[in-house]
Amino acid sequence: MLFRKSLGHIGQYFSMSKLIDKSHQNAICLLYHTIKTENSFHTNHLFHTKTIDELEWELDAVAGYFEFVTVEEFLKVKQDPSNNRRVCLLSFDDGLLECKTLIAPLLLKKQIPAIFFFNPEFAKGEKIFFRHLVSYTIAQINQKNNLTDQKKKELFAKLNLFKWSQENELKEFIFQLDNQIFAEFSKLKLFCSVEELLWLRSQGFALGLHTANHPLLTDLTLEEQIEQVRNGIELLQDERIKCFAFPFTDYGIGKDLMAVLKTLFDCSFGCAGLQTSSYKNHFQRIPMDDGSLGSIEKLKEEYLYYSLKKSIGK
Ligand SMILES: [Zn+2]
């Protein structure tokens, strides 16, 4: 991590254009989740989210090197090695409400296409995302004056250990800390509803699936994985290109599930940064809110890391 971070700083001595040309990675996909608002307690402790103004500056900076394109155009460039067009597909994961209220208006103003990956059970209000509850609880504990910093640190570490399959244990743990936290969290509207997602669609944006309720797929049996990736696929009926994005990571995913995805979707996405994939029409995205770097610093870090890996044959 430290090494990668230092690449972000070394990047200032390199030209972005030269890094792109040298790597032959002229079609990239960026991953964001949401933006920071005064109510972002559910995401503040998960991501380095930007404000809407910061997102606009980041996109303006990226636009100096890449042309923002739709999924169709992105695929076209990816599938043709002789196509040198520098293109960037913008993606947002988890279907959070700010995608509709703040991000879509910004993108419409700037005429930037994007794809929004959502979890049908969140959109329908059937499930919560346990990581949002963890972040929200950390924010609440942070405000408590009756706990020492050391005690808070211990609680944050414990909260961050809960897994997707331990949602009930997590709720119980939080209830024991403060029986109001979950009650307050449950009242929040955090996700776009299905209607709001379809509104995004009506505005020209693409929608893609992100599993039913965001598990770490490698924790599940193949049958459970298939159930997760099929759920809600009917909502993509109007998509010309059907897309799927792995929740958390695609690391460790087996060939069997990749074969099933091929029958259901036209392409799939991971979030391992700039790298090529051995699976056809499976692409890695660059996670933009996993650190405090600005967009060009982050891209330079990715390109330098990619070039270094290539130079040692990885
Ligand atoms: Zn996600």
C-alpha cells in the first residue's frame, strides 16, 4: 500500500499522456460509489468520498486525457486492439440515493454517460447493506463523550470484523452498545428505489447488476452465487448491453461462475485497478474512492504500477 501510495506522489514527474501511450491501456473504467454530503455517515467510514464539486473537478481533469463514453463504445474500443481512442467509462456501484439526486444532474449537465450498478434487494428496501450500518455506527460512537479514544478504537476494530453472513450478530452487537442506533439507521433512505433507477435509465444512463444484496461471493456455494447474480436480471431488459459488477472483489471467483455470467451478461467488471483479464469481456475498474488521491494522481499511480508489473513480467 505504502509503495503504491508513493507511486501516486512520484507520478507528478511523469506525463499522463506518455503513461497512457506507453502502456497501450487507452480504454479505462473508473469506479466511484457516491459523493460526500452532510448526511454521509453510512459511507464516510467506508470510502474517501468526494464532494460533488470535487467530483466535478476530478471528471474535468480526466476529460483532459480521455473521452467519456457509453458501455457500447467502451466495449467497441476494448474489442478492437487497433483502436487507439482514449476512452473512459464511468461507473457507480451500490445504487446509492445521491446517484439520482446529485450525481446524475451533474453528469447530465456535463453530458457524461455512466453506468450505475445496483443491488435489487437494496433498491426494493428488502435488505440493508451491513457495511453501511458499520460506518453509521462508527460515526455515532465517534460522537459519544463517555468513551475514551482507546475504547472507541477497539469498538471500531470489532465492528469492521463483521462479515456479510453475520448481519444478525452485527445488529445484536450494536443493540447492546446503544439500542437507538439501529432504530435510527433503519429510518434512513439510502438507496435509489427501482423507480428512481428506471428514471436514471430514462435519462440515458445504463444500469447493471451488482448481486442481490452484496455478499462476498467467494463465501457462498456455487448455487448461492448463481442465485445472487440472477436476482433482478429482469430489470435489465431494456439494456442493449447487459453488465454485471462483482461486489467487493472478483478475486478467487471460479470458472464455473464466470461461465454462468457469460450466459446471463454481455460483460462483467471487477475493481482490481488497471490490469488485463484472462476472461473475455471481463474488465477491471480503477477504484477512485479508495484513497485521498485526486483523479489524475490516482490514474498515474495505476499506470505506473501497471507498467512496473509489466516490466517484471507479471
Ligand atoms: Zn458494491
